[in-house]
Amino acid sequence: MPVRRANIVCIGGGTGLSTLLRGLKEIGVRPTAIVTLTDDGGSSGRLRRELDIPPPGDVRACLVALAEDESFMADMFRYRFSRGELTGHSLGNLFLAALTEMAGSFDEAVALTSHVLAIHGNVLPATQRPAALTAEMEDGRVVEGESALATDRSHVRRLRLEPADPGAHHAALWAIERAELIVLGPGSLFSSTLPPLLVPRIRETLLASGARRLYIANLLQEPNETIGYDAGKHIDRLVQHVGEGVVDSVLIPSVRRVPTAHVPDEVLIPVEFDRDDLAERGVEVVAARITHGHQHDPEPLARAVARQALRAAPVRR
């Protein structure tokens, strides 16, 4: 399918965002990714605490996904050390950390890495400085930190950033203003998709945008985050945290071949899609063949997204 150049902005983090970016690159679209900076675990969390720099992991994954020579660069940037004091660190994370110190800023490190990898598109941090996630849980407890939230078995009642306004990245705001299509997800609802949308200026600019706003529904319920959630519940939580009208359309798979299955140490539980229930929430349901097993298939997913960029945005009051 020939694809015209469209201003597509993708907001989020984690493996879901990098999967979408990889597919868009493969079909010739040069998207802009606006990436969360709330990670506090693993290699990213260690570098954040020890070097006082933004967590590089999600940004690194997006840069690799858009790299011109992904087969080689992905292997290099994803390589994790397994011995000594570097155990657990990703080479790509260390590369970004080194460039941050050499260039004097994380922004410049991302820009230089983008040039080195010859990426097809743009990768932008969502905020000017890192923020921490704070969640009020259904049982009344307050959980602090993305990694703690991801392992807590109580449902989230309300998610917040600390500080509440870490300052939106100016280039991210400019990209949202120019966008023809704004894509939310796929990804962990509370630790990937929602965090950038909690930044006040990003939330305001998104809601003021004339672009179509597309949510890519997750295929599986997320352990310790969204167990028991159907697609409608995901939309409800987006509206709760961002505001009415945050989603115009929701992209769901037209073919479901994701039976409940067991993999090592976890159970895969599909997200249910009730089209009538989604329509009652005022969102348009768009169905396409976008999956491979229990995962999104990058290129079919990207083609379905690109088709949405060719449509006129809905008229809003």
C-alpha cells in the first residue's frame, strides 16, 4: 500500500511503542515518538539514580526500532552485560549515558544517537526532566515508583506524577500541534501509556489538537496492572486521567486467535472487545488484522494506523 507522508505522533513507552515504530518504519512512515521518562527499574533505574540522568531505556528502544540498520544496531544496543559491576546494564543505555555527560544534556545525547543510527523519524522525551509515578491504590495505599507499581497486586485508583509538572518537552508540544494523527498505545496502561499524558501541557495540547486521536487497545490483560480490564475499562481510565475526548477511535483486532494460554511463570488472559460497549462510550471502533498470536504484528499494525492518518479528524464541539 503506498503511504503518503503523514504527521503521525505516537505517545507512550515500553515494547508496545517500539513495535509500532518498527512497523511504521517498514512501510515508509517517519513518525515522531514522544517517550515517557518514568522508568525507575533495571539498568535505566540504576543509571538514573547513580548518574542523575533521565532513564534511557524506553528512549533507547524507540531509537533502535527506527534505526536504519536495525539488525546490527539492535543487537549492539540491546546487549546486556552478564558479568562484573556492569551486570544487567544495556550497552545502548550506557551509550546514551556517556553521550549525556559528553554532550552536556540528555536531549543532545538523543539527537546525536538519532544521527548515529540514521533513524527514520524522531524520538523525543516527553518531559524536560524525569518524573516519578505515584499511585493511589484501590485499598487506600500509596505506591511510589514505576517498578513498585508494576509488581503491586492491588488495582490503581488514581495515578499521578511527582513532581506534578516536570515540564513538557517543547519539541513534543510542537509535534502534537502539527500532528495529523495522535496514537496512544499499545503498552502498559499505567506505566507506559498514561505517564506522558499526565504532563499538564501535553494533556492540554493533546485535547486542543484537531488531529484524530487513536488508541491501540492492548491484546492481553497486564499482570498486576489491568487484570479484569476489558477494552472499555482502558478507555474509562484514559478519560478519568486525561479528560473527555482523549480518544476518538480505538483500533482492535478483527481476528481473535488468543486463547487463554500458559507461558513460563504467567498466564496470558486476552482483553475482551465489546464493540457495542465501546460505541456507547462515544468512540469509533476500527477493526483490522493486526496480530500474530498474542502480540501485535508490526507491519499490519502500522498499515492500519497509517490508514487512519488518511482520514479527516472528527468534528468536535
